[in-house]
Amino acid sequence: MNKSQLIEALAEEIGVSLREADTITSTVLDAMAETLAEGGSIEIRGFGSFVVKEYATYFGRNPKTGEKIKVPPKKLPFFKVGKELRERVNSEY
């Protein structure tokens, strides 16, 4: 499912126009992205949680030249699936 499919499903489910569903979806996704950008975490019971993991500086290698390079510290969003979602996905097996 992509964003436009999510918007269509939301519009159909709650009986609003596509424009309103787009506004709602964008607002939710923007709020989630802003929370993660500020270093916060998001927990949606039964679905999962989003956290930001911080990685320290390390030395890597350029695959073309083999030269050692210093990789700067970085932060990456990480999703951890919730128990209910994991069970739902695995229920068909």
C-alpha cells in the first residue's frame, strides 16, 4: 500500500472527500516525521513503535578504492513491530 491507496481507503472508510483524507493523512505523517526528527519516539499499541537509533562514528572502506574513510555519526529511524501485528501477519502460516 502506498500513500495514495491509504488516502483512498481512509476516504472510503470515514466517508470524506479525497482532499480531506489527504489532509488528514499528511497531517498524521508530518506529525510522526517531526516527532522522530526531534528525537522522540512513537508508539501505536497493537501496531508497533518507531524510534530513532543513533550510530557513532566508525571507519569504513570505499568499495572501489579500498581506502579507509571516516563515516560520520548518524541517526536512523527504526520500526519495531508490535505483538498483535506480528501475530496477525503470521496467522496464515
